[in-house]
Amino acid sequence: ADMIPLYPDGIKTNLSGSKKTYTDGDSDDISLVTTVTEGQYIWFYLVTASKTNYTIDLTDFSISYVDEEYPQMASYDHYSEFSDKQGPVWYYMTSEADTDFTKQLDVYNSDNSRWQTDKATEYNTGAVGNHFMQPWSTDDAVLGFKSPYSGKVNISAENLYLNGSSTDGVKIGIFKGTDGII
């Protein structure tokens, strides 16, 4: 799928734009407004450069419709709406490092309340949980949002906090799909 960088301007080496790198203990707030069409995807990427145990706290990540024409449209909160099922709004995904190839995580680990690629190697893979994302050297962690309506949305991530032990940090980026395809 083609992607438009929204924040900061992209993160992957084969996508255009600058990179925002966080290291242990860094925190940030993100708030941006964009227009989406029904069925269009927004992706929140977390990328690391080496095998680290970095995680980022996502307890305050939401997407809210802000169109004045449609005041009845809802707000979607990742933390409270986290599920052991994929979709219809939130998708728990991974992306092979340094590629545009993104796919849904295929295993829900109920012991740890997280989506991952393989339960046998649960700590060697990108993962998404209800309050965190964790990339790995070969897999980025990706949280996908499929827009149920067309309109203007506010993407808000408050108190993003990076927790880890390596000095190379992670990169964060938010992208919008141009064609509505994963």
C-alpha cells in the first residue's frame, strides 16, 4: 500500500522524510489532524535498529472524529478497545524491518495479552499489546486503524514513554494509506 507520512515525516529508510528517534526515558505527546476516507488506514509504527527490549507505553492513544458536520462520530481509544480479535477498527500488525510490507500479527498470546507472530518465540518478534508496542530487529510493531467513516480526525498520543536498555533508541512514525489497502 502507498503511504503518506504524517508524523514526523516518515521513519523507514525506503520512505521519504526525517526520523524522530527516542531513547530510554524519553516521552512525548503527539496531536495531529488529518482527513480520512471511509476504509482508509492509519498506521502507527515503532521501529528499532537492534535486538532490544524496548517498549513504548500506548495507554493514551486515540483517534477522534472532529468534523463539525458529524458531531455524533465517535472517538476510538486503543487501550480500552484492545481485543483478542483483529478489526473492524483496530488492527495489530508487524512490518518486516526496512520494507513497506505490513501484515496482521497472527497469534494472540492470552498469557501476556498481546499480539505477536509466533508464540514459541514471543520475545523475538514485534508485538502489540493493550498498553504497549514492542519492535524487534527483524520486525517493526505496527498499530493499524481502519477508518469507519470519512471525515477529519485528530490522532492523539499522550504520554508516550519509551522504556528500554539500549542506546540506539526507536523511531516513531504515523502514516496514512492512500488506497485503503493493508
